[in-house]
Amino acid sequence: MCEGPDAPSGDGLLLWLVTGIDPRRTGLAAGNGDPGSHVHRNSFGEAGWGGPDASDGEPRPYVFRLYALPAPVSIPHDVSPDAAHTVLEEQSVDRCELVALY
């Protein structure tokens, strides 16, 4: 999951959400999905990556989260960021987070 928590609109943006990535994977190639994974719609209504944008010249934080889940999770294709957080937080056994500025 990747989010832009302080988007200019004042709402957080879901920029990328992929579920069902094989836990044996050590990485994902740019622009490629993982066979069997599910790419969800981002806040722009598109499946896949939807950011970043620093068109106003101000650096913004982008939060990347990786969740460890004990089993596949069922999340609707057009899930809201809040709903995704609820499901993932309730079902995860662990998670890590990276915050980057762009």
C-alpha cells in the first residue's frame, strides 16, 4: 500500500494497493504485477500506481506499508483508504512502513 497522507485536497490519497502477493517474492519489477495478485483501484479510479505529484514544488510525504497476513485477504476492488486500513490492520500479524519525501 502507498498513500499520500497530506494531499493538497486535504484528504489522504490511496496511490497504490496490491493484495495477494506471493510471500516468497523478494521484490516486484517496475510496471509488473505478481501472478495471482490483485491490483486495486487508487483514489484516481485507476487500477495500479497513481502518484507521486509535487507539481506545486512542495515536497510531500508518501507512506509505503507492507502487511504480513496469515492468509489471503478479501478487499473490494474499489476500497476506500479507510476501509483498506481497517481490514489490513485487523488481519495483519505484522507490518513495516517507509515514509519518503518527493
